[in-house]
Amino acid sequence: MDKAYTVSPGLRILSICLVVIGIAAFVAGFMFDPQRAWANYLIDSYYFILLSIGASFFLAIQYITQSGWSSMFNRVPEAMGSYITYAGVLMLIFVIFGSHSVYHWTHHDAVEADVLLQHKSPYLNMPFFIVRFVIIFCAWIFFMILLRRLSVKQDIVGGLTYFHKSEFYSKVFIFVLALTFSLGTFDWIMSIDAHWFSTLFVFKNFLSAFLHGSAVVALIIILLHQQGYYPKLNKAHLHDFSKYMFILGIMWAYMWFAQYLLIWYSNMPEETVYYQTRISHEWSVLFYGNVVLNWLFPFLFLMLNKIAKNKYALIFTAAVLMVGMWIDLYVQIMPGSTMSEAAPVGLNSIGFVEIGAFLGFLGIFIFAVSRTLSKVNLIPEKHPYLEESLMHKSH
Amino acid sequence: MVSTLRNNNIFGVFDDEDLFIAAMKKMEKAGIRIKNVFTPYPIEDVFNILGLKTRMPYTAFIYATIGVMLTYAFLYWTSVIDYPVIIGGKPTNTLAFVVILFVMTINGGIVMSLFTFFIIQKLGPGKPARVVHKDITDDKYVIVIEKTEEMSNEETQRINSALFENGAIEIGEKENVETI
């Protein structure tokens, strides 16, 4: 019960090895094709930002709805949220050094030859871009640390004071998140295709964060359970986690399709060009594979009641969703940032740089999350709903 | 059939969900076969305790598939074969079908499941309502046990006392209650 999590030496070595692979991949990438390497850097840092945001949104939702079933696991989304500090540093490197390689609108000669970019330049310019970046990350880091502190303090003091505070700041946090996440996604991802715009873009990416964030929360909890932590994890908890994946998968597909359908229907050249590149040639495999992995597979697989309560099935689903999310971001980011060069990239260009870069970031993520998890008790013992979580059963 | 008892079912009324669930568990353990239960809202525990099985989820999935296929056949017939209209150069076998298909998947699944449920439960318009207890749509939980003809007085007494000991606030007899 009062078992604290200790990072096993194997896991620490694994994370360091992954980081070393990542560094090797980036060294190779910067030597041969810096643009592609920076685009990969953006994919992977945004990937783990989404996981972190999704997990902390998951946590905030649990506080706001005063959910009992999940209170035992609150440390895991907290630890994933705390990765945002690392993400801030990693993203800052990209914003300062990598922007020029990825964003078309940072080139002065391109802006001068382009009326639309000139029109957008009061918003899309480098100083304001950095200011927005700093504000967004300050807000996120502030709230992640705040929610974490309140939760840790509650474990010492007990009672309801800090619980109510957590609930209040969670409410503030989701409003702040709605604004900052929208601006951040507009800035970092949508401005790659600076001529193109979609109002559903942010919502789709946010659902992606929530879906994959909850999937990874479930994944980490089940992996901890396999190692002997969380002995009270039962079928009812697993079923609740699979409900999150199932329903958010449907929501994600709904938004994905809504964005596609609206652009397909109105059929305006400046909007359809975004999908035209992605739906043709070798991109089409990834484009449709994205929907299969993120929606169709979990939808059909988790529909069966027995499978939805099986932990190995959930591990498998979460792994598939993680791959699906990477492909989702690859399809969003890569065509716009590297297609202007001579060689078009797609399925065939997923190579050592892509995989190594992902593994490198995964290593940092594992390191950060396991480090934060090991700091305090794994089960929040003075959470007012802990009893309900421990006794949770299906009904 | 030699003779029919007028009151051939015993029922016990509970006013608390936990007591009701505990009573069901204890009575199943004691070997008393529960004929039917009535609750104001669905309780999954009932399903587990009585060991009920249902194929409704599978039929719902099949109905949804049938719904989507029929709708697609209809759309394909109307807007591709019978009366193709080209709007803005878009193909006649079009992506705009998806919205209708999505809705009709849900609709097909729900409507056909509903009728299946009616047939299974032998429900229909004009059927008289057999209400075991007037509070089952309000806030009471009812357990019904069949009183067969070969049951001795001691057995009936045992059922009554089991209901009473487990916290039933009212015990009575009622004819014509369906099995689950």
C-alpha cells in the first residue's frame, strides 16, 4: 500500500540508451539533411507535449468531475504533466535554432514575394512568435507545478482544503489550456502550411492529445501493475480506461472527418491543396493508415466486452495508438516542411533519423516521468475518494 | 394441469440498493431460485448475480452493419444509378454519403434492437401492464420468487423469512409475473 516507486536500474539504462540513439540520429540527420532533422525534432517534441497536455487534462477532468474511480492513479498523469518542463526546454531549442528550416514564413525573401504572408506578418513574425511561445509554456509549467504541489501537500495535510483548491485550479487550467493550446498549435503546426487554415485543426489535435494522453496513462499504470505496484488495479478500472480510448477514438475520427469533409465539400483550391499532397502518391498509405490505427482498430477491438477488460489487450491498443499518433503528426508536419525541397518524402523516407529521433525523445520522456513518479508516494493516501477508487467495481 | 394457485409468486420489496443486492446474493447462495427482479434503473450486478446471458450486443452490431449496408444501397441506387446529378463536378458516388451512413448506422442499430427486444419480451401495443408493485418505477427494488404447486408450507415460510431477514420492507404474493 505505502510502496513508493523506485526507478529500476534497467529502466534508467534503457532511457539513457534511447537518448544516445536519439542523439546519434540527430547528428546523422543534421549532417545529411538539416531540414528533415528539424522537422523530425518538431514532430517528436510536439508528440510528447501532446501526451503531457492530454494527461494533465485527464487529471483536471478527474478533479472537476470529482471522479472517485481514478483517484488512486493521480500520480501518473501528474508525472506525465511534469514532463512539460523538459518539453519547454527542448521546444525552446527548436524555436530558436530550427524555426528557419521548417517555417516558410520566417524567410524574408519569401515574405516579400508573397502578399498573403505580408498580410499575416503582424502576427506571424519571429519576435511575437517567441513571445507567444514563452507565455504559453510559462502558463503550462505554472499550472502543472501548481496541481502537482497541491496534490503533494494534500497527502501531507489531508482534509478537503487542498482537494477543493485542486478542483478550482483545474477549472482555471482547462480554460487557460483551451486558449494556450489553440495558439500553440496554430503557431507550431498550422503555420508550417502558412497559406492554409482550418478552424477544426486545433480541436482535432486537442482530441488527439486527450485520446493518446489517456491511452499512455493507462499504459503506464498497467506496466506499473505488472511490476507489482497498484495491486488494487482491477477489471473495473481497466474497463474505464478502455472506455476513454474507445469514446475518444470515435471523437477523434469525428473531428478528423469533419475537417476533411468540409474542405472536400467546399472544394476551394487554397484549402484542398493541403489534402491534395497528403492523399496522393506514397502519402496515401500513411493518410488512410492514420484513421485505421487511431480509430478503426480501437473501435472494433475494444467493442468486445472481454477484450476491453483485458490488460494485455489494453497494452496492445495503447501501443497501436502511440504508433498511430506518430503517423498522424508525421502526415501533418512532414509534407509542408520538406516538400519544397527536390526529393518528396513519404512512407519510403521513414528511416533511421525518424525512428531514432522518436526513440531519443521517448528516452527523455521515460526518464522524466519515472523520476517524478519516484519522488513521492505512488498512491495519494489522503485523497478523499481513495476508498472509492480502491473498492471500485463495475456498475 | 390439476389446479392453479391463485397467488403463485412471492415478492419482497426493498428500499435500498445495497440491501437489495446483498439479499439477492444471500438467497442465490441459499438455493432459492429468483424468478425475476424489478428495479427503477439498470443495475449490472443483477446481471452478474443471476448469471444471465444475452446476445443483444451481437445482434445490435449485426443490425448496425445491416443498417449501414441498406442505407448505402439506397443512396447508391438513388444518386448513382437511377438519378445521377453532377453538382460542382463532384463524383456521384460521393463522400457526402458518410454523414447519412453514420446516422443510419446508429438508427438501424437502435430501431431493430428495440423491435427485437419487444419480440423477446413479448411486448406490444394493447398488452395489459402487469405491475408487481406500484413503486418499481419510483424508488423501490423488488425480488420475485415463484411459488410452485409442490412447494410445502415450510419452504414458503423459508422464502418469506429469508426475504424478511435480508431487509425486505414489504412481502406479498402476486399472480402472473413473467420470468426474466
